[in-house]
Amino acid sequence: MILSGSSTAGPESIGRIDVPTTTVEELEAAHGMRFDALVMDIEGGELQFMRENPALLRQLNFVSVEFHESIILSAGIAECEQLMASAGLVHAETVAECAVWLRAN
């Protein structure tokens, strides 16, 4: 049996693979739009993304994120939650590993 994927990964098993990327700002500029919603399932990259994109978090009205606790641990999830709260987002619901946060109005 071969097991792989984020469900079997832990912090000690993470390697690094560089891949081409595009920033959210580059996507917005290229398409002449401003995003106000984010659906995130990035296999353990949630904390790094949120740390690197505080301005984006402040402009979003909706965030759906699948947390990978086996990779970022509960402390990483707590930091993500703090970053979203600091950006004015409020936790609305969690089902399994998926959490929804909305802009507080």
C-alpha cells in the first residue's frame, strides 16, 4: 500500500519543491479586478500564505480555508485564526477541517 498526500504528511516529512507562482496582486492587475473572496486548500501552506498576504485578508469578505493540522499544527491554525480576526474577519462555521470566515459588518 502506498500512502501519500497531506493526510499522511507531518512537519518532519515536508520537503521543498519550487514551482512557478503568481501573486494575488499580479492576478488582480492582469484581469482588472479586485478579489473579495478566497477559497484556500493549499495542503499546509495556509499559514505562510496568510503571513505573506495581510493586505489581501483585509480586503476579503469571505474566506473558506481547509486547515491541515498535521502539517501546520494547532499553533499554526491558531495563528491563521488570529491573522484573519486581526483583518476584521469573523469565524462563521467549521465543518471537519474546513472553516468559513466572513467580514464583520
